[in-house]
Amino acid sequence: MIDRLHIAVASVPSWLRATLAIGAFIAVGSWLTITTWHGLSSSRLDVGLHTDFRDAIYYPVVALRDHVNPYDAGSYFRHYPVGQEFPLYTPVHLLLHLPLLAFSLSTARAIDLGWNLLLVVALAATALRLAGHRLALASVFGLGVLVLLSEPGKFDLRTGQPTLIIVISAYLAWRARAPGRERDRTATAIATATVPTLVGVIALAIVWSKPTFALPLTVLLLVRGQRRVALLGTALGAALSALVLPWLVDAAGGVSELVQSWEDSARITSQSVQSRLGSGLRIDAANTFVRVSHLHPSELVGSIGGLMLMVVGAWTLRRLHRGDPGGDPDELTLTLGCLLILTCLYHVPYDELLLVGPMVLLARRAPVHGIAWPRRTRVAVFVLLLIPLVGPLGWSPINAVLGKSGFEWMLGPTMLSLDLLAALGLCMWAGFRQIRQRGTVAPAVPVSSAP
């Protein structure tokens, strides 16, 4: 069936495939942009669309310009028409968005919508190269259409979150290799793209704008032997933050006051309806445990549980890396790494854009390495990752059925996070099985790149 589909697609002229893909991307992008723009609200409450852009991107940099500490929730609310506190992004986040100061809120929103559409194309191209595909207009824009139509894609664009640039940067950091350290790309090598170390360092510094991505990613880079990328990227992120710190210290009235505002911001965020343990929005493992068990441990206990999950996953990746230091079985390690990032710390559905890369890898007709997936496990992982991207629980007929059953509270928002944990468990099992049965990762087998 798949071979027939490939043959049918290949029979269509390349110019026609490219035209159809670009036209579809423009149509879907225009629909999302227009409906988002018409959904904007003048209320300062956290209602309507694009409020995350207003509250977490635009006005924080305006506050920095006005010598107002954006991490001080009380001062931030008094000075600006925002509906939520500024979460604990690092100062790198403020530095990245400083150019928005040249524009009004409405103009900045329009720029952000256009910029995010460009980033969707960049994400599609990056994911395809990760999987070793040659880039073509039809494949890049075709995948871009699927990203736009996915639940996390729509969620990200409608809220104005900066997730896309972070996901792209995370992929670049993951694939960074120093010259001379990459194994010979012979007929037995994995045909996947790598990037220079310098690009990986800059990419990780960008990821450090959001610690819930950067902390687990840095740990995983370290255990995979990418110490230079992990250490230099973290150092660069710290240096960029240091550029902004003098303005934050001045706005806060001192170093101790700034640190106190960070602590208060973390406390306020952890107690909000959307962010506290048990929230219907979170997708991480600790929150899933609370929603399923009805137990309510503290945030500290939840963080410890996430840390333990990260330790087990990092140990697995380390053992896989030691078996194949030059390459790793990227299909398994990238999927496992992305799932660990999403489940060990606080994350919400738009962060599931991180699954685009693993999905493109798993969508290939056969694995391109010697990893021994247990029978049907690879297909099962693909299906489990597909569910949160498609978001069937957001469809009205399914919601109506769930609403009439007694399981709406658990099966609604919790089912998607259970899917992620199930996929994580299968990947862990595949990794343990490989470690136990072979001890080392088998050599890769050749694969032809997609046209």
C-alpha cells in the first residue's frame, strides 16, 4: 500500500506537487492568521487569542525598556494591560525579542504571526533533514501544512508562543558534531544530517530562553558525549543573560529584590489554575500522576519524580551512546530524548511540536539502523505520537461521547499525556532490550533518501 502511494505521488510532476503544497500552505496559513486576528480581545484578561504573545513576549521587553521588573507580578500588572504573570523565562528570552520594541503591539502581533509561519517552514525543513531526506519544495511545504493543521501547531500560532524557534534550536543542538568526530559516512552509515558545533552551541543558547526545555536537553547532550555543545551552549546562554541582568537589577532595585521576584513568580505560576499540579493543561508525568491517582503531592515531590524519570532515561541514552559513540541509533535516541524532555518537567500541549522530528523519522518505511525494535513496537510508538498531534479529543463528536460517559475528567486532557508516557515506556523497553541482548548498537544499514 505504501509503495503504491509512493509510486502514485512520484508520477505527479514535481512542479505540480510543489505548486499544490505551496498553495495549501498559503491557504491554511491565511486561514489561521485571519481567524486568530479576528479572535483578538482588547480585554486585559487572559481571554481571546494571542494573549501569550502579549503577556510573555511583547510587554516583558517593553517593561525592560521602561525600567520595570517584568518578573515582579504586582508591578507588571500595574504598569501594563496584561492578564497573567511573566513566567520564568531566562533573560535570553528578553534579549531575543528586543527588536519588537520598535513596533506597537498590533504591528508586533502581525510580525509575530508572519514570523511563526516562516518558522513552520523552517521546522519542516529541519525535521526532514534530520531524517536524511533531500529537501524539495513539495515535501517542505507539505509537511508545513501538516504542522499548521496539527493541534500543537494551531495552539502555538493562536496563542503566540515562541515554541517553534526553541524546537528548531533543540534539533540543531541534538545533531551538532565537532569536525573529525563524526564517523565515516560509508554505505553502512546512517544518512542523517549533522550541523557544526558552533551552530549547536548557538542553538542551545537559544533553547536556554526556556529552562524547561534547556535543562533536560543539556543533560541528554552531556550523556551522549556532546560535552562541548552542552557546556559552551550553556555558557553562551549565561553570558547573554548577563547582558540583560544590569537592567533587571536596576528595575528590581537590587540583586536580592530581583531574586525574590523570581521566587515569587515561580510560586504564583505554580499556584495558577493552568499551571498547578492536576491542571488539565499540563502534559508532564507528574501532572498525569496527579490526575490519574487523585493524590496531590507538592511541586517539589513532582519535580523529584520528574528528575528520577530523567535519570533513568539519561542512563539508557548513555548506554546506547557507548555502544555506538559515532552515530547512535538516531531514530530511537531522538524519540526517547524528545519524550523525556516533554514528560520530566512542566510542559503544555503546544510543546508537543517537539514530536515533529521523531514522527518524520518513524514515518520512514523501515528503520535505517541496526536497532532491534521489538515486534510492532515501532508502529505502536508512531501511532501513540500521532494521537496528540492529531488531537482527536478536541473533536466535537468525541467530546460529546466523553461528556456522556463517566470518564471525561480523565480521558479528556489526561489521555494525551498518557499516550506520551506509553510511547516513552515502549522506547525505554526498546533501549533496555538493545542494551541487554546486544551490549552494543549494531551497525547502521543503508537507506535511500526520499526524493
